Amino acid sequence: MIKLITAGESHGKGLTTIVTGFPANLEISRDYINEQLQRRQAGYGRGLRMKIETDQVEIISGIRHGKTLGSPISMIIWNKDWENWKESMSAEPVDKKIDKVTIPRPGHADLVGVTKYNFDDIRNSIERSSARETAARVAGCSIARKFLSEFGIHIGSFVESIGGIYSKENIAEKFLLNKLSHNYSAEKLNKLSDKSSVRVLDKNQEEKIIRKIKLTKKRGDTLGGTFYVIVTGLPPGIGSFVEYNTRLEAELSLAIMSIQAVKGVEIGLGFKSAELFGSEVHDEIILKGETFSRKTNRAGGIEGGISTGLPLIIRAAMKPIATLMSPIQSIDLSKMKTIEARRERSDFVAVPACAVIAESMAAWTIAKLFLQKFGGDSIEEVKDNYSNYMKKYFSRIKKNFAI
Ligand code: EPS
């Protein structure tokens, strides 16, 4: 079973990631991980922090001469901003008086954090709940992403809407109708969406979205949006119906819902399927050479908690960032009086970054379930297990059902 642990405060010295359970001999480079970190930092609408940081990992253990050892992999991303927070975030007590944060921002973890942990400074809630933590996740999940790519499994994403402005060119429709070639790789999707500063596939809408973000910034407000994560190259048989917590869609939803500010996750047609007839929702089964396929993929690549072998189609919604430069009402906890919420440096829009984080979390989830099925101590052993299954599953069914 693979495990991912992240540690680190937003303005602490750095973020630590520990990844365990991956097989030995998987080729992985620092550059590969850093490329994903850069993708997470990008996007029009980010705040000043992203100008300070150039997130890069320092690999501490578990990788030798570019290959995994099978031992725990540990990595650190040093926070450049730490220089400005040394006293405020010192692990040791400091002599200087540190101003406490006393006014919670509605929508952030500020108030619930102090309530739960009995803190006397909202700073203690802000630090760990911050989406800065996702840099450590993306670093760790890059191992999963690289691992899956060895099996031709690729994860891509694109932004569908920001602030209610929807991309008209929505490739998700083609995935839902199973209209793209069997060989279409989600890598290709990322090449297209990464070109756009808001990761949309529609040039006209991109301009409209950027205009709306500019206006939002001026108003001191923030925006959310929706995005898709697509996984291609997945074999049939990942995940299971035998236990509630082994179901692929349950695992994926948990992983994506765990991302700060995500408020909704759909698989395939999702909520839309509740409005339609069964015949308009379910995907007819067809034979395609020595395998099964479907006329459509409205199930989003999952039936009964198990992958069908068609692309996974995941859609998620991110709420607007909670920190507002024109704040809404809150309470000053030091005076117990109504006041405007505290301003804190932040992003105006982070939907493009959120999609990259969701890709990473999807990669992690799939790698976990993939290794549960095909696991081995070395990448060679996993490849043997995988190719054996892929070669035989169809002929086994044929044999089982032969009259
Ligand atoms: C983030 C770092 C944070 C925020 C943002 C994401 O840095 P700072 O708080 O120093 O500006 O920009 O986090 C939030 C929006 C949030 O609400 O926590 C990052 O590295 O992604």
C-alpha cells in the first residue's frame, strides 16, 4: 500500500513530503517533479506569493542515480518566503512581540481552527490549512504520475469555467460520447491546456475569463470555477466493489474533495444523469477486436467501482478563494465586536492550479489501486504482472463462457 505524508506550514522553513510503497527501479528525475511543481504555480490570477517562490524539490532519500530504491522517498521544498517570516514562524520562542491574528476570514479555516485546537492566534490555523500544502502533494504525486506513465496511463486536465464563464470548446463532451480515438492521450490534453494562462481550450473564452479576473481583482474580490480531469490508458479492473472504500469513484472523490476549496466532484455525467432515462445514461457494450468497448462513456470510465478501460472523466468545482481584499463581515475575537474580515495576501483565482493538483491526486489514487492489483517489489515485476493480465483477461472470459 502506497502512502503519502506531507508536512509544513505555509510560511515555515519548507514543505516535506514522504512517499512510501513504490517499487524499486522506477526512473524518476528531479526535473520531472519540478516540472509538475511549476505547472501548479502557474495561472493568471495568482497572488504575489507565486512571484516569490520557484518551487523545486530537494530529494533526500529513496532515489539513487535516477531510480527508486523501493525505500521511503523523502523530499523538501524550501519556502523562499521563510526569510520574511523567520521570527513570526520560529520553532523556538522569540523575544520580539509577534502580532496575533484575531479576525477570522469567512470561508477559510481561521475560526474553526481556533475553535477546534484552542489556539490564541489565528495564524496557527492559517498556516497548515493554506493551499501551500498542495505543493508537497504535487511533489509526492509526481512519483505516482511517473509510475503510471510506464504503463501508458496519462492524466490531464483543463479548466471548463471561471466565474461562470464557460469554455465553449468542451472536449469533455467528446470523452462522454466516446468520440475520441482510442489512442488519444491525456498528455496531449495538457499540452493544449498548459498553453493557456487560465488552462482553457477556448481562445475566445480565455479572453473573456481574463477580463473577468481583472475586474474581480479591481473589486478586491475572488472567483472559483470548474475543471475536468481526464485519465487515459487505464486498463479495465482497477478498484473494486467488494468493500465500500475500494470503489474507484469513492477513492477519487475523497482525493479530489481533499483539495482546499473544492466543493463538488462528479464522475462522468454526474448530476446530469439524475435528469435522464436509463437508456440515455448507460453505455452500450460492444466488441472491439479482442476487448470490450462502449458506444458512449457517460459512466466516466467506472462501473461498479471498477474501471471499464475507457477514459476516466472527473469534473470538480472550486469555490472562490476566501481572502477578500474588499472583505465581508466578521468578528474581532480580541474585542468580540463586528468588524470587516482580515485581508491577507492571497490569490484572486487559483482554478488552473487546482486542476493540476486534482490531476496529481487522481494519479495518486489510481497508482494506489493499480499497485493493489498488480503490485510487486520492482517495476519489472509489476510490468510482468500487468502484461500477464492484459494478455489473458479477455481470453479467460471467452473460455469461462464458452458453451
Ligand atoms: C499558496 C500559497 C499561499 C497563497 C495560496 C496558495 O501563499 P501566501 O498565503 O503566502 O500568499 O497564495 O493559499 C491560499 C489561497 C489560501 O487560502 O491558503 C500556494 O503555494 O499555492
